[in-house]
Amino acid sequence: MELRLAEWYDHNVRKHTRRSVFRGAAAGGAALAAGRLLLPGTAEAAPAPRPGPAVLLRAETVPGSTLRPFGRHLAYGADASRQVVVSWQTPAQVSAPYLRIGTAEGDYGATVPAEVRALKSDLSWQTATHTFSPHSPSAITQYYQHIKLDNLVPNTTYYYVLGHQGYDPATSGRAGEVGTFRTAPAAGRTEGFSFTAFGDQGVGYNALATNSLIADLGPRFHLAMGDMSYALNGEGGHPDEDEYDARKWDSFFAQNEPVAAGIPWMVAIGNHEMEGWYDDHGYGGMRARFAMPDNAWDGSTCIYSWRYQNVGLISLDGNDICYNS
């Protein structure tokens, strides 16, 4: 039977349009930060097929041009007027990650190499009854990069970009690539400043709302007072009993990046950060993800101190006196 025009349109055009849209969305998601940049002295070759999402999540190494840094977060060093740590993550392993920094946007200095902390997490215990993903592969590795900047100029605004081999944001022209922060005034100054603080943030729309409040208040720093991502669903320190989804940290850093890329977050440890699958008393995961002042962030505790102007601050580890039954 011959289709009427409207029926033919619905059967063919709309159906194929939907498929095209779905294919386009999948390709866009797979590309992540898709951008092709040539390294000095290399010739341009035919573009290779871009890896799909599963490849990006599971491969140890993929082309650097397909990977975009995400989850930028800052921290002050012990002297907030001269020391700042810039941290971020990549979806897979990259070569030669770096930072470029300057006091004027677009005017960046030489590359500063990053320290890479790879964190391998065993997920083989997950079952189909668990409500979170992924259920495969049996293990994942997350790649965190950190650069500790020292000898900065007090009370100065800095601009920075992050890259790696095959990906240079300084020349990509993409919006949102440039981060900025301001060092504290020199010690002894007494001008007023504000900060924000909360714990139990989690991941989701309420967490985004609190980030909006931070951005609106514009503090000089934020205190993240433990129980941050809730990747660990349990009391902490009990690998045989707790449920744990390491990839929830990816969502945590991604949701916080719009704020944490410019406002230093100083973190404290809660019981939900006692991830017993890692070494260092369950703190191996935290040491991979964050770089707090070194003055007492050792293998058994996460205690440290730092200074902002004329105020000294101490972050204690409540798990030292927390006994979970």
C-alpha cells in the first residue's frame, strides 16, 4: 500500500534523523576533548578513528589529543602567600602532563612538569545487584596530576593552563581552558578575608547548589570538612563490608571544577575517606587525589597546618579517635 506523504516522512525522515542525532551524540561523547594538535617537527597524518567511551575508560594509554584534563582543583601550601598546588585528572594515562602559568592571560611561561599519581582500584567484588556502575572491568586505574608551585608573589593573580603531549590548551582556542587563582597577602597583613566550610557534600544537585553558594560568596578559600564524595558507602575502614565505587570521585571532581579551579579547597579526612582497599591506613586514595601541605601529611594520618595572613589553621584527622563497630 502506498504511504501518504506524512506517513512516509514519519517512517523515513524522522527515523533516520533520530538515528543520526544519536550517532552524533555518541561521537561527541567519545571525543571528550577532541582536538588535533601537531607536535613540533611532526608531519600531519590521516586522522585515526577516535576511541569510543569504553576505550577511553579502560585503556592504559590512548592518543593525547583525545583526552582533555578535568577536575581541576587547587590547594594552598603551608604558606598561602607563596605556595599553591594545582591538581587535575585525565580519563586515561597521558605522556608528559604539564602546567603553564603567568600573571597575564595568554602570557604563559615554559611548561612545568607534573607529578603523576596512578591509583588502581579493584572493582571485582561488584555484582549485578549493585545500583552503581561500572560493573566491569574488574579493575580501573585513575590518573591524578599535581604540581606544587613555590616562590610565588604574594597577593597576585595568576593564570594557568594544563596540557600534555598531543594537547596544548594555550593554542587550542577553546573556551574555559584558562584557570586563575590569587595568592594570599604576605604574612602579617591584617586586611579582611572570608572563607567557606562544609562537610558531607556528596555528588548531585544539592552538591551543585552548595557550589553555587561558594561561587556567589567568593571566598579566598574553602574548607572541605570530610565525607566528600561518598564513593565509599559504609562506615569506612572495612573492605569486606563497605561498598565502594572509585569512579564516583570522577564525578565529584568534575562537578566541583567550576569553583575549585579558582578557589583553593583545603580538605580534611572523614570516615568515608577511610578507603580500606588502599595502603597507608586506607588513605592511599586520598594521597593520590589531593596534595595538602607536607608538614604532617604522612602515611598514618592526614594532619597538616597552614597559614593565611595572620591566621594559622590546623586540619586534624578525626579517625584517630573514631572507632567503628
